[in-house]
Amino acid sequence: MGNAMIRSIGLFQSGDWDTMDIEAMRLDAMLENGEFAVHTHRDPADAACAWRHLEENAFGTLFTSYEWLASWYEHVGRPRGIEAVIVVGEIDGEPAFLLPLAVMKACGGALRLGRFLGDFHGNQNSGLWRRDVFAGIHGTSLRKALLRIGREHRIDLFDLKYVPAAMDERVHPLIDRHATESLNAVHAFALGPDFDALYKQRRSASARKKLRVKEKKLAELGGLVWRKAADEETAMHFLDTLVTQRSARQASQGIPNVFEPADVRGFLADQLKGAIRDHSEHVTIHALEAGGRIRATYLCGVQYGRYHAYTNSIDEDVAVCSPGDILLNHVIADACRLGAHTFDFGLGAERYKTAWADKEVLMDVEIPVTLKGHLAQRGIKQVRNLKRRIRNTPALWQVVRAMRKLKG
């Protein structure tokens, strides 16, 4: 690793932005002389070799894995006309990082936005970063490379949402002083090998007692059992139930179910079938059954030791028994058995998430490329500030939720 990289790691850990701006000049020199090179690919398959190579020794998440995004692009992105722009950074000729980006049209096609590939069916958008250079990529240098890419691909604005503020206790390379906190955060907590000890540590005695009473009540229906799909037929049955239950619940709240469209269901089915075929825990689906029916489901995945609780559903007929919370205990216990180090609930601050986990801040990064991009950035910031104000004002948020229910 070059001296510029080594110096930059220490500066990132110190959070000294002024000194880091000076350090960026050295990294910019690396960019100019070819030591730090950036290439783009228009299809995930074209970047597969570098992508898989990085996954062997990288920081990232399930939502930046090749298996996840190549499948998403094939089933969802390409048919919807989304253009992939896979950014691969190389240092001394070796892959050092990868940003899976896409071009999406807005304002009737008048505005071209650079976003993370599959971001509306993912959670945090981290990119992939080789461990030995992760903290040495400076945001200023990266922005310079992205501006060039933006001009080449006629992008007006990079609108990069839900970027982890930090990874491995280091500032994320995309984050600089202009980044703003995302409207939503993720909630996560550390796992251990002993679920029972973890359960007692994370949940109070009264909470555990209440759930035991509810579980006993649900068991009166007969045949209370947790299952993890081990074959394709079972997995597809669980997935169909998840989508049906989730659609019913969200329709009552006036919120569309993003997993209902056939292309998205096809993508999730592909992920589950591939994992079962490969005997992998990369993506799994769980269900809680009672009285001969599925009462709750949870679709999950694991990458780099981080267990992602991706999406779930419950049977509203037995909601009073908290079937989702009962299933969640089984899912967390399964994550412990697998040896995962972190349990990640994904976006949102629902009660069942905050009861278990701690908030992890995400950031939004906007990089305008054209004049239209600068104007769009102002509009986007205004909309997000308004949403934040509504969320942080209980009376206003209550009105919005009531309007959604009326719409549903």
C-alpha cells in the first residue's frame, strides 16, 4: 500500500477533515498518474470477476453482493429500463472497491439520477471495499472520479441514499462534511453463541413473560412450530404467504407492497432457489405455523457475518398473540447457531426492532454533475427536510398516518 494510503487511514480515524482535504491532493495525484484507476461496466456480469474477487476480502453487505444484485438486475432492473453503471476502482492494477450504481430517469425523463443499483429493494448501500485500502480512499478523490463518470454517462445528479456513516469503526469513503443524515436508520445488535443468554440480556423479564403468555395462547390453536424452508416447494409457499400477508397489512395502512409485483417476486424466488440449490444460508425464509396455517414469515440473508432480517409478515387474525415476535426469537437463535456476529433489522424504527437493537446512522450523499443536477439537489433536500419535520412532529405524523389509512 502506498504512503498516501497509509497516511489517509490515520486521518480518517481522527476525523480531521481539513487535513484530509490536503491529503486528498496526494490521492488525486494517484488518480491522475494511474495508480488509482476507475473503470465502469454496463452490466453486472461484465464486472463479475472483480466483484467476486473483492467479496473474498471486503467490507460490504448482502445488498452489494454479486448474487443479490446480478439477480435483481436480471429480473427487475433491466426489464424496467434501468441502466447499470458498475464502478470498479483499482489500485496498482488490483480491484480495490466497487460501487454498484444505476441511472434512473426522473421528471418525465428530463433528469438522469445516479443511484445505487437496486436501492429501493435493499437497505444500507455500502459498496464493496477491500479491507486493506478501505480507509485510504478519500471522499474528495472519489467525488472527482464520480464527476467524470457522471459526465460520461450523462448523469445530472448522484443521489446516493442510505450510506453507512461508518464501517469497521471507520468513516465511509463516500461521506464528507456535506453528507446529511438519512431519514431512516437501521437497527442492529451484536450476537453471541448463546441465544438464551442474549435474550435475557436484551429483553426484560416482564417482556419475556408477556411473550410466553402470548405463545401459550397461540399454541392453543395446535401444531405451533417454527420451520426454515429446506426445499424449493416449501420456500415458494412461504414466499407467497409473505407477500399475501404483507399486502393485506399494508393495504389497510394505505402503503403499497413493494414485493408484490411479479418481477420482484421472481427475483426473491430466484434468490431462495439458488441458496437452496447451493445448500447456502445466503438467503433463507422462515415461518411460524399454528392451527394448520402460517401465522408469520421472515425472509433473511447473511453476508460477511452480518445477518440481515430483510422483510417479514404476520397473519392479522392472530396479531394479538404477536406471532412475529415469537418467530423473531427463532430467527435470532438460528443466526446465533450460524455464528453470525451481528443481527441487522434493516431500515425502520418499529417497536420490535428498537426493543432489541441499537440505532446505526445512515447518510445521504448528493453529488451534482450538471446545472440541472444542482437545481434537483436543492429540491431533493427540501423534500427530505419536510419529511424529517413531519416525522419529528407527532401531530403531523399522526395526520399523515390517518390519511394513509383512509386511502387504504
